[in-house]
Amino acid sequence: MLPTIGRQSEVGNLIKRLDMTTKTKTSPAVQHDEPGLPSTAAVAADISSSVHRAAVRPLPLRCRNCGASCDPGPTAICVDCLGPLEPVYDVARALPDKKTIAARPPSLWRYREWLPFEGDAAIALDTGFTPLIDAPALARRLGVARVWVKNDAVSHPTLSFKDRVVAVAINAADAFGLKTFGCASTGNLANAVAAQARRAGLDSWVFIPHDLELGKVVGTAVYGVNLVRVQGTYDDVNRLCAQVADHFGWGIANVNLRSYYGEGSKTVAFEIAEQLGWRLPTAVVTPMAGGSLLTKLNKGFREFREAGLVAGSAPRLYGAQGDGCAPIVRLVERGDSTLVPEIPRTIAKSLAIGCPPDGIYAAQTIRETGGWAAAASDGEIVDGIRLLAEYVGVFTEPAGGVTVAAALSLARQGRLHPDDEVVLCITGNGLKTVEAVSSKLLETPVIAAKLREVSALVDAKAAAGRSNSGPEFT
Ligand SMILES: Cc1ncc(COP(=O)(O)O)c(C=O)c1O
Ligand SMILES: [Zn+2]
């Protein structure tokens, strides 16, 4: 049984209980010690001693609002103005050319000069470089020149783009000597943190809303981390984790390590540029939850243009959210600068952040690039998932359904143009969230292993006048 808690003091109690029952801090009872398996503490110690650690040095930080400088550290908020801190790159550093990058291993570390460290990373070296898939049928459907799908549904190791941000955050955690690595998550981040923490031999505490999809919960618990379900929304979980990070001194990927973590999302932009043959699309549609991915896509494209690796205008960025939790979309539509938080009610649970920390910056970025934003109802999300599956052969989770549905709606509004070359960011895998679509799919026949029963099905299909020529979507 996974614990479900409601308040921060309950985290302290849980830890005390675990200390008493297990003697060591690294083998709490909520982890899955089973007869016949080595204890989780033993596994962690084993891995820890075998993981080779090179010394990366995280870069110093600077406040995006007031410009105040800050030493490298597990801190994400400016003490002067509470603005977000960002890594400071040495503008005079040597940068690789296209050929050098192309000759490097196919992971996100091939762009290491744009990631927030000096020295070579030693952990999570095999994440990144997911496929960019040409999707001509979808292009026809959207009425644009080209469409590609950036398929992070097959990201290594946990099938979402959160593997990228975690690859960066865990190297920062390790460099700061933090022994516990955790997160507040809407699901995908939980999977990624759990997998990478265990592999690196770090203790891990993962906090999620109590009502996530089974695949997201099981896909975290299987790693034997301390998984805690919190009564409340993601925003409650996030507030709790801010207190937890301070109180216990843990590295929380998207809280006190957020300044480093966010930089991992830039690698989606770098890969798109390289995979298009060192050029940029004209438009990118991406899902938004906290709003970080969208702002980092823009930063990534800008950095590659500044480095002379790609030419031409910056792509217009389009943000997508579920209609039942669309505070950034509504901010873009209103055109003012005050984000109005929402209580989430959408099947796109991975995007259900009612008070997005980077929401204002995402809206600003959308306006600056000449893009726009769109929200998708639950029904449109399901249609979007099915359309991507049937047109492109990619099974996405609701976040990808939101992206496809938003692209259709933006095309209908005339915001995508006939000469546009569009990339759709598909950020997570549908196998984690089968409940989103399972009830909407046609009933599957069960037959005896007899040819005549197959013939009967084929005849029935022909009589109904339907072949598998393509989906009918509204
Ligand atoms: C599958 C998926 N796509 C997109 C996002 C949005 O990312 P961000 O919070 O950076 O806006 C998330 C966030 O959890 C996600 O899980
Ligand atoms: Zn500041």
C-alpha cells in the first residue's frame, strides 16, 4: 500500500516511522523489499559504489527579473525579488560546429555546451535524441506544407520528455552532494525521477496527487522509491515540496533544482533543428503545464541562432492546454499580464497545473514569437490521441492529444498557414494512460480459432461499408 498524506508534518512522521522500522535511512518501509530480492538499501549501496562520478560543476545563477547573481546551488528563487534564477553561461566559451555535434553520441549531452555545467556529466548519459517523424497525412489534414512529430513518447528511460529535465537535474543534485533526489509531479516527472535516482543509487522521495492514472503510479512505484500520494491537486503537492526541500535539505528536481532542471527542455529545440538538417520549422505546437517547456524551446532556438548553427526567423510558438485547466491559454487570449489560477478538471492530468510557475513567461514568449494558444476539451483530446495513432502510428498520452487537438483548432482559426512547416511536440506515451481512451474504442471481437469466424468478421465489415481507410473525426 502506498501512503497518502495531507500535510507536511505527515512527511516528517512518515520518515520517522521508516527510520524506526528499517534502522537505516536508505531502506524505508514504503520501498518494496521482498523475500528473495536484495533489500532496496543494499541495491542502492551497490549501485552507488559502482556509478562512476565525474565532477561536473554546475554554473552560477542569475535572477531573470532583477539580475542579482547567485553562487551555484540547489536554489531556484532570488532572495532579493523572488524571481526565478537561471544559469549563467560564459559567453566566451568554445562552441562546437555542426560536424562536431553530429559526430557525438546520440543523446542530449551532444549539446553539452548549452547545458548548465562545466565538466562532463556522469549520470543519465543515454537520454535524448528521440525521432522526428515526417507526417504528410497530418500536414494535409492541417492544411500546411509539412508536419513533423517530435516523438518523446519513446524517450529513454521512462517514455516522456521529463527524462531530459531529470537527466540534467540529477547531475546537479549529485554535484551538490545531495543524497536524496525527489520531485512534485503530475506523473511523468515521477517516473523519470524514480528511474534515474535508483539507477544512480540515490535515495528518492516522489510526491504526486492522489488520483493519477494507474500506469503513472505503477511506473514510479516499480523502482522501489518512496512514493507518496498527496490529498489535493498538483499545486498542493508543489507547495508541500517547497517546504519539504527546505526542511529536509533534499534535492527536489522541479523545486530547488529547477534552475538547472529546466535547461534540459532546450534539447528538444536543439534536436528539432539538427534533425531538420540544421534549419528551423516555422511553427511549433507544444503542450503546457508549468509553462517551462515552451519558454525553453524558445531559448533553445535562440541559442542555436546566436551560435550561427541555424539561420532564419525564430519559429512561432503555440501553447496547448486542456480546456479544464488552461490558465496560460486564457492569459494569452486576454492579453494582460495577470495569471488567474484555476482548479484543474481535465483528462490531461499531466498538464493539470492550476497555478503554473512559468505561466506568465510562457504567455509572454508566445506573444513575442507571434504564436498563439488553444485549449482542448476532453472529447477533443481523445480524438487527438486517436488521430495521431491512426495518421502517424504514435500512441500518445493526453498531453499529446491536447497538442494535436490544439493544432487542429489553430489551423481552423487560420493561425497556421498553407506554407507553414510545423513541428508537433508529443511529450509522453499513451501506454501510461490507457484509461483515457479505452472506453472510447470499438469493441474487440473474441472468436474461436477458426478461419470461418475470421471470414464472418471480414464479411460483416465489408457489409457495413467500412474499411480501415482512416478515422472519421469531427
Ligand atoms: C507529457 C507532458 N507534456 C508536457 C508537460 C508540460 O511541461 P511544462 O511543465 O514544462 O510546461 C508535462 C508536464 O508535466 C508533461 O508531463
Ligand atoms: Zn531578483
